[in-house]
Amino acid sequence: MAAEPAISAAGGTARALAATRRTLSLIWSSRRGRIGLSILVVFTLAALLSPVLAPEDPTRDFGSEILAPPSSDHLLGTDGNGADVLSGVLIGARVSMAVGFAAAIISGVIGAFVGVVSGYYGGWIDRTLTAIDDWFLVIPFLPFAIVVATALGRVADDWPGGRVTLLIIVIGMLSWAGTSRLVRSQVLSLKERQFVERAKALGASPGWIVRKHILPNVMPLVFANTVLIVSATILAESTLAFVGLGDPLRPSWGTMLEKANDSGAVATGAWWFFLPPGIGIVLVVLGFTLVGYAIEEIVNPRLRERRG
């Protein structure tokens, strides 16, 4: 009897791995997907290996060679504190991409939950959740995020992860409404399908129907939308860090742009300070956007037919 759960778990893992391989293969079959995956693989490896690849500690104040141009000692020059820019770009990639992934996952989970509950149960639950959804859709994201992050900034200094954790929570909690609206529309269509009606007629509980019939059909949509949201969350983190809400002890690309602006690198033409993090943001956002569109082509038959 004890072997059955192990066999079941092994079978579930094997199915998950097979599904992942099929998805990656389908993404790779698209030109957009190939370009996007290639960009993301390069930056992901750079972020994971940054402690090894970074020549120096970017948070250390060297005090000499301030805003020095690229040289053999510093391939991307130095910043306003005399620290190595290349090290800052590599270490900053970890923070920016970690915030993007984590905030997008929070956004996807909340959006999927609210969308499924609102669409399936309807009635006053749907009206209440839709009103909350509408409120989050119309509030100006950036000013509201700045207010919340500023108000909780000192408190977050004592949290695990510091202000990076705060940015993850703020961005994730404020960016789920779009996913919820998409999922709700899909659930409204799914609950009228014959297989759901048959399950209801056979006495299946709402929870069982949601687990067995609703969630498997909406998860591809949630996954595709979450991948697209990653690019938006990375941009949001960079924006919030640029206005001074980042964690100076855990520098990100947005923090580097803030320091470049404060040190006058733009005015003095020290391009090696502000261009590398800016290009990193653009390329990673482009990579996630291309992969998101490729996944959308896979899960959307109309887009797949148009592509073919």
C-alpha cells in the first residue's frame, strides 16, 4: 500500500515533465519563441551564475576611478561610487528577474482564484468580486504602488529579503485584475459546456467540478498571461527602484538607473553606467513578451490557425 502513493507521485512527475517538454518544443517551433527563449536562457544563466561571474562586489564603495570608462580592469567601466558596472549588471539581474517572477506568480495565483470563484459561483459573489476587480483595474498603478511602498518601506527593512520582498508583494497584489477578468470570461463559457452539465447531473460537488473540469481548462490561459505579466512586473520593479524605493543592499537594474541619474552619468555622457542595465531591462522584457506570445499562439486556436 505504501508503494502506491510513490508510484502515483512518480507518474505525476513524469506527466509534468512530459508536458513541460511538449510545451517547450511547441514554443521552440515558433520563431518568436526561439528568440525569446534564447534571450531568457542567457539572462537566467547570467543571473544564477552572477556570484561566480561578477568580478567584484557591486555594493562595495571603492572610492577611486569614479565613472571611469570601460577598460581591461573594468569591462563596463565604473559607477558613481567607483564600483564595477559589470558586477552590478550581473548581480542586479538576479534581483530584477526574481522580483519579476515572484510578483507575476502572486498576480497569477490571485487572478486565477478570483476569476474562477467569480465566474463559476456567480450571484452576489460574482458582483462583489467583479466590483473589486474593476477597482483594481481603474486605480493608477504607479502612484498607488509608490504610496504603499513608501508607507511600508521602514517596516519592510526588518522583513526577510527587505524592501525587495515589499516590492514583490506590492506589485503582485496590484497586478492581478487583468488575469482575473480573462479567467472569469473563460469560466463563464466553460460552466455551460456539456461535460460540466453532466457532472452536475451526476451529483458532483462544485469543488470537484472546479478541480477536475474548470482549472485544467483555464490553467493554460493563466500560464500564458502570467508569462506576459513577468515583463510588466520587471518594468514595475525597475520604475519603483528608479524613484528610490529599491533596496540599496540588494541592487537591481532599476537601482542602478537611479544611481546613474543621481550621479549625473547621463549629463556627463557616462553611457557605460546607464546603458547596460537599461539594455538588460529591454532585452529581458522582450524575451518574456516573445515567449508569452508564442504560448498564446499554442493555447489560442485562432492565433494558431492564423500563424499556419
